[in-house]
Amino acid sequence: MNRFQNKVVVITGGAAGIGKAAVEKFTREGAAVAIWDVNEVQGKELELLILNEGFAAKFIKVNTAKYEEVERATHDVIKQFGKIDVLINNAGITRDANLQKMTIENWQQVLDVNLTGVFNCTKAVLANMIANNGGAIINTSSIVGLYGNYGQSNYAATKSGVIGLTKTWARELGKHNITVNAVAPGFIATDMIATIPAKVIDAMQEKIPLRRLGTADDVANLYAFLASKEAAFISGTVISVDGGLTI
């Protein structure tokens, strides 16, 4: 299936985890994918893997919290691939602590990447999408952004903020044929939860009606749907990928 033939996709945080699964998903469905990440080693390894499979990918080292780096990366993508059709704001970090123990630095680091980074990337690619009369923007929120979570004031604030941006941009950009949606993953088996004790993982799974953690592919599949023609009339939504945890 080549749903994304002749499409150019930018995926932030694309070197590992959900981002990596999304890079593999989009390239194997025909897209040229720009991998934006701060991890140069993993990013270049993924780029080489995709190229060796005969697909199109380009790794660009970029800190999405810094607008000048995002702007440079945007120009590089357009120079190489000619346009940007899809932006997936997937990059995110955690710096967990309860409110009493959370440092100002921990608070600001998470806001810079998870919220300002989403703003930076969307602002940078927007002119090209408007010039091309359309596009799809997919923002990664979290069930934590919908319901909160102990010890994650910073993360919850940013993921709630992403939902606010999504709904605002859907209203602003619809006239340009640009859809904007958010995805809210639940407990996904990636490196971000690899340090959690097994008994805690087991307790998580007991709360999920499907009785398992999600996979990176579960989220990547939703990214692909929201970026496809099949979702052309869906905008301003927040879709949870959580195995029924929040029903």
C-alpha cells in the first residue's frame, strides 16, 4: 500500500520509540520522511536502515525547542524534497517529580520541548503547507494531558496545552485545507517506561481492558490514518490510543 506516494513527512523525535515506528510506517507506504531528533547516532542509524531498504529518508539533528534550528531544518527539508505535506509533532521528554520536589529547571525543560517545540515546528512549516494548499498536522498529547497524573505537573501541563493548540489551529487553518489533530497515547511499551518495575507494569495492564500495553506501532498506525486521505474531514479531534483505559 502506497498511501503516501509523493508525500513528504516530517517526524520530530523520530529516532526512537513511537517516532521510529512512524518513520518506518510512512516510508514503507511511499513517503519521503525527514527525521528530526537530537540523537544523532540513532537518527543516522535509522536513516541508513531506511535508505538500505530502498525508501527515502533524511536525518536532521534539530532541537525543536530552538526556533532557529527548526527553521534551518525546515529549509533543508524543502530544499531536498521540495515541500512538506505532513508534520508529526511527536518529540517529547519527561522530568517527573511531585510539585514539592520539582525544580524550576525540570519544569522549564519539559515546557520547552513538549509545548514550545510543537509551536516552533508548526510555525516553521506552515507557510509551505499554505503555499501548497493543504497539509496535515498531528500533535502528540497523552492521556496524562486529559486526566493528569501524580508527579507529572510539567508533562500534564504541556500535553493539555498541546490539545489547546490543536483545537485552536484546527479553527485557524481549516480555510487553508490543513487538518490538525491530536493523538493521546496511554501506556505504550517504549524506552520511556522501560525503567518502571515489572509489578507496576503488571498493575497497569490489569487496569487496561485489552490487558496489554500499547505498542509503538499502535500509535504510528493512527498517525498514518490521520495523515491520509481517509481522514480528510477529521480535524480538531483528540483520539486516545490506550486500550480502553480511560472509558
